[in-house]
Amino acid sequence: MIPPPCPPWILGAFFGLLIGSFLNVVIYRMPLGQSVIFWRSRCTACGHEIRFFDNVPLLSWVALGGRCRDCRTPISARYPLVEALTAAVFALIVASFGPTVTTLFRLGFAAAMVAVVFIDLDHQIIPDRITLPGLALGLAASFFGPPGPWGAVLGALVGGGTLYAVGWGYERLRRIEGMGGGDVKLGLMLGAFTGWQGALFTLMAASAAGAVVGLSMVAARRANGRTALPFGTFLAPAAILALLAAPAFFSWYGALLRR
């Protein structure tokens, strides 16, 4: 008896676990200027190389009890979190768009966004090594599917241009930097992948989430009106949501206006 074929989204989730393990390396090493390809992974506490059987996504962390095998230093729960998060996002993208060439580009985009969230959260930077190749990849992907070449260019202009204009205006009014160059380049990249509608959706969703978090921090006296939030941590997940939901959202909203 021939076993039934494996659903593509399960393969996507499995692939996401592997990519998530690699993203942990990217998140830790890239801001430090280290190679993300060469050198074996090591414990950040004792320096011992991590054995291959201790580097299995999710399972190794559970089997080790969240501690290094050699020095027993706790291993951050962020490592399995990144792996599980990447697996879930990959499964959603494959389930939504199917196993196509365009889906492969979108998976690459999603992986970059996961890395951006945690790098910006830790270091308040968005590396050019992610956004500039990502912009080129988004423009290349547009020749294989939505939003199409012109849609990608327009999306990049909307995403990057809006963030640049907001940052420029804020700096003129408040005399402090309101938007970093990394955010603008991220806007270019996400707009190339999601088109102008996706870029608008991303900016609206990220701004709303940022406002809620900022106001909550002010209310809890953990921030004030001059506290800078790493906006990439809001833009990146909003961009993944835009990739999945923006077309349906604007279709629903258009139908609502026509009533």
C-alpha cells in the first residue's frame, strides 16, 4: 500500500525548523560582524563546540534540559522559540500559497524578517547584509509572481519613502532622529515583496502595535516620550502578516466601502 503524500505545509514546517536553527546563528553573529557560515557553533559560556546531536532543532534543547552539556550553563529559551516560530511561519506560507517558486522567495523573506525582529530587539540595528540583498531578492521574485515588477518597485517606494518622510519630518519637528536608515531600507525590502498595498498594511499595523506598546510602557513608567523603540521589531512581523493577509484585507475593505 502506497502511503499518502505528506502535506506540503508539514514539509514547510520541517524546513522552517532547520532554517530557524540557522537563524539563531545569524541573530547572534551578524551584529558582531562574525561569519554566519564558517566556524562550528559553540557554547557562549564555556566555548565548547556544540556536538551535532546537541544541535537538533527543538529536540536537543528539551533533551539537555535547556543547559549546555559541558558547563551546564542555561541555554536561552529564545533558541527553540526562534526555531518553532520559523517553522510555524513557513507552514502558514506554504499552506497559503502552495509549493511554488514564488513561495520559495516568500520563505526567504519570512526568514529575514524573523532575524530582523531579534537583531533589532537586541542591538537596535537592522543590518544592511539583510535588507540590501533582500531588496534585490524581492525585485527578482516579482518576475515570478505577485506583486509583479512594477508593483514591487511601487511597493518599495511606498515602504521606504513613507518611512523616510516620517523620519525626516519627525527630526525637523523634534530635533531628534525619528527613523533610522535601517528602518528605511527595511521598508524598501518589505515593499518589494508585498507591493504597495502590503507596504501600507505593514506600516499601519506596525504603527498601531508600536503605539500600543509605547503607551503601555509609558503608563508603566518604563519609558517616556523620548524613548526610542526598535521599530523593526514591529515592521518585520507586520510584513509577514501583510504577505499573508493584506490582499484579503483590502478586498474586504473595498467591498465594505462599496456598500
